[in-house]
Amino acid sequence: MKSKMKQLVLTFLVIPFMVLPQVPKTQIDSICKVFLTESGIAGFSIAITKDNKMIFTQGYGHSNIEKDEKASPHTIYPMASVSKLVTAVAIMKLVDQKLLRLEDRVVNILPDFPNQKYMEEITVNHMLRHTSGLVDFGHWADSLYLSDGLVNDREFISFIDQPLLFKPGTAFSYSNSGFRTLTLITEKLSGLSFHDYVFNEISGPMNMTSLGDWPHNMNRDNATVNYKRKKDSLFVGTVMDIPYDDGDGGLSASVVDLVKLPGLLSNQKLIPTRLLDIMLTPTDLGPVKIDYGTGVRLGELLGHKAWGHTGGASGSTIAKLSHFPDDSLSLAILINTLDAPKNTLDLEEALLPVLLQVEKPRIKAMPDNLLQYTGAFVRRDRWGGDQVSTRVISEKEGELFRDNPLTETPGQQLFYLGENNFRNDIYTFDYFKFHFVAGKVIACSEYVNGVFLQVLLEENQIKK
């Protein structure tokens, strides 16, 4: 079926492309219908803006199968970690209101914050950029909720009272704990619940009436039911129904409201340009800079700058917000099904050739010295375990391969794109960027559909 999707996209590429906002709606609609058929998803919604004008929005499938309710552009979905982008905006609002500085230390704001070694050095900026070193509470919170109920603030503070993964500011480790802490900071400084602060400062003034935390939205008439796919069956009720009331992953919205966010930021409707510039500034880890800002994934797709965020649960990507500033184009996709064969990233991959008029990246001849890219690249266990996630880059007969040593599957062959970037032949717009310092590779960043996903350090670096 995936080949059918590719054939469909290639067919669309040969049709004369109208200049946006005269978007080829029939092509987008056809891609979405094929995706619904292939994906195993109960329902999803999509919205696209060009020059801050809505040019396409539609719902597909069901928001509630049992009641035969169709998904629509106004269906409200949990948006998981896309919440982090909104949380970053909320923090910048506090900065603009002179209630907070990014260099402020967390221990000076939250008296109950733990006092492990180096924790007194953690700043708000570290939290926003996932460089605090805090152990991620996500897995623990999910398992605790399923047995005992929602994790409260006291339990959260108690959980993060354990040794840091690294000294603050020296490495990157994606951390829901950092953004849960930012929620506490927002509530402490504003005197409001996080939901009320977001409503008062963002969703209310900007007429984004669906944007709010999932506990407030999950019982609204236009809220989706959440599903989980097991083989050929859909089941109601998943980890997405955990009623988080915080900024690491607990917000929800419709696509027609979510897609407005990049334009509101770009037009200074929410924060001044100087603060947006900070949000979109890559994170400096000393020897390398990585393409994560403050609650924003950054990157580039074949010459088109991109930023936004993904949102996932239980290993499934259920939410995606993408903005291409040079094209003044924004895309929001929200789905309601976990563990389906396809997710939001697959749909975005199919749509990008139509939206940006781009083709499959061209492969270049391999550079002469392939051995410089080889080695083991590792990432710490963000959940606090002793194990590391490792990807091995190896050379064989003039070709490069990327492999997970814990699996028996063949390694992925890598193809050269130029400027120390490589891609595999599975996902069209994913690629790997090698970071050099003093002529040696010390890290490798991974990008999905053009935006930063994670960074892995060369194994000798992580031991330092």
C-alpha cells in the first residue's frame, strides 16, 4: 500500500502546480483519503494556512465511532508534546511581563525544588531547551496513573529528587520533567492554574477557543474519543486519556486553532520578535549547536526553513505542527488513534511534495573518507536507567550503514546528500547530520521531515 501512496504523490507532482493560496485541494484531499484507508486510524483532522489565511481544512474518519460522529476541523484532540511549544510561549509571556528571566535559577522560584548535586545551577532556559539533566518522569507517571491516579505536584517533585543525568547545559536529553517544572513556575508566578493562564494570555485573546488542557476539553461535545489499534481492531481508552493538567503534554486543541499559532507568533500578536528570535535560536552545547530552540524543533527541508513540534504517546506520533517561515505556510495534523500502521509523520511526508513543490532529495557521490563517519553514537536513557541507546555507523565496500546493535535486522544503508548529511531510503525527508569538531565527528543529529528529533554523541564524548 505504501507504494500506492508514493505513486499517488508522484502523479500529483506532474500536474501543473498553482501558486498558493490556490492550493491543489483535490490533491490534498485525495492524499488524506488514501492515508485514512492505509493508516488504520479511526479519525484525524488537518488544517493548512498560507500567508495566515486558511486554505485547506478537513476532518476524515470518525471522532466517535460508537456514536457515528465524523471528525471535523473543529474536533478537539489531545496534542501531547506539541503542548511544549505553547508552554514555551507562556514562559515568554512571563518574560515579557517582567515576571521572569530565562537565566533565573529554578531553586530561587520553587522553594521545594530538590537539592541534588548541580540542581542549584538549573535555569529556566535549561528547562526550555532540555539541557537541565532532569530524569524524565513520563513512563513513571503513566504507570502510576494506571494504578493510583494522576501524579500530583508533591509526587512529581519527589520523583525528580534523584541524581541528574549530566551537569546542566552540557548535554541534551528530552525531558517532560523540565516542562512539568515550567508548568509549576507559570502557576507560581501568575497565581493561576496553567489552564487559566494559557486561556487568559493566549487562547482567549487570540480567539483560539479550543486551546486548553485536556481535562477541561475531554468532555466537550466536539472532543474526540481516543482509540488504540490492536491488529485489526480498535479499542476505546488509551494513555491519551490520562488527564494531565500541565504543559509537558496535557494540552489539546482543534487543528483550526492550533494552525494559527505560528502566524500569531510571527506577527508579534503573542510575544515580541526578540523573544521569538530566542525561541528559534539553536541550543549551544559548547562544541556543537543542535536544532532545538525553546520548546521548538528546528530544521530545514531542501532549502525550506522549518520549525514546529511533534506530539506522541505510547510510541505513536499523534500530533504535528509545522511552519515553513520563508513560504509563510503552516500545517497542523491531529489524530485519535495509537499504535496504527501510520501516523501524522507519514501523512506529512506525503503532503510535503505538494505543499512545498519539492522532490525526493538527490543523492550525491559518497565522499572519499567514509571512515570518518563510522563509530558508535549513543544517547543516555532519559528515564534514569543505566543503559544507553546506541546506533552504530559502519563502512562496507564503500557504503555506509546505520544499525541498532540490539536488533537482528539489517542495518539501514545511508546515502550522501552533501555537507555531512545522509539519508536512508525509507523515509523521504528524514536525514542525519554529522557534527565535526577539530576534524573529528563528535555527534550526529537526526531529523524527521526536516526538523530536529534527537542528537546522539560519539561514545567517547558521553563518558566525559
